[in-house]
Amino acid sequence: MRRTKSNLIYHELIGLRVHVKFHTDKSLTNIKGKVVDETKNMFVILTDEGREKRVPKFGGVFVFKLSDTVSVEVRGDLIVGRPEERLKKYGGGK
């Protein structure tokens, strides 16, 4: 199943471009790059400058780029957990 706006929170997010639009930790706001790892509570983002940043999911608002024309804004508290846990938690998008 491919990633869409309506099912993104159920998918693996590694490999997607992301922009931290807002974070309660102000030092993390506006980080941009590629998700290179995802844990239950955190993203590891390889920034455009080549540095790895660890960004907690909780407290953030993330914009994921699905294509050149499609971006999805997601509250971090909705994606806390591993993809398989999110699928169970939210009922698989039903």
C-alpha cells in the first residue's frame, strides 16, 4: 500500500523528507532533512547540512513530503509508537 495523506500515520516514515514546523523544544523547530531512523518516540533526521538530529515526536508538528506536490502535516503525538503499533492503535485507517 502506498503512502497517502489519509494513511501516512500507519506507514514507515524512514526515507521521507521532513520539516519540523514546530516543536516545544524551540531549538528543534525548522529542522529540515530526511528521516533516516525512527524509534517509538523519536526521529533521527539527516539535515540538509549533513548532520544527524534526534527529534522527539511528542511536542512536534512535522510536515512530510510525499511527492513534489504533496505534503502532509502531522502532529507528533499522533505518530508516537512504531508503525505496527500505530496501525493497531488507530484501527488501520478505518
